[in-house]
Amino acid sequence: MSAPAPDPAPSPAARQAARHIHAVVSVLRELDLGDTPPAAAYRAEEPSRDAR
């Protein structure tokens, strides 16, 4: 049984997307969200009809 062929090199667009995702994840990891309740704790309310 032979080893599988290596994957072809990713396209420039795929490499750029991967760099962008890595940068976004890095920033999100740096944020301190320890005191922020989960989104389920918030309740969306309808906008006031008086606001114009």
C-alpha cells in the first residue's frame, strides 16, 4: 500500500483567506469576554413606535 499523494498547494486566495481568519481568531482570543453573558441572556425588543 502506497502513501497518499500530497495535497496540491493552496491557491493564493485560499492562503489570503486563511491568513485573514487566523488574524480574526487571534484578535477574538485577546478580548476579555469573561463578564459578558451569553447571547441567550439578551432579549430583543421591538423598537419604540415613538422613535422617529
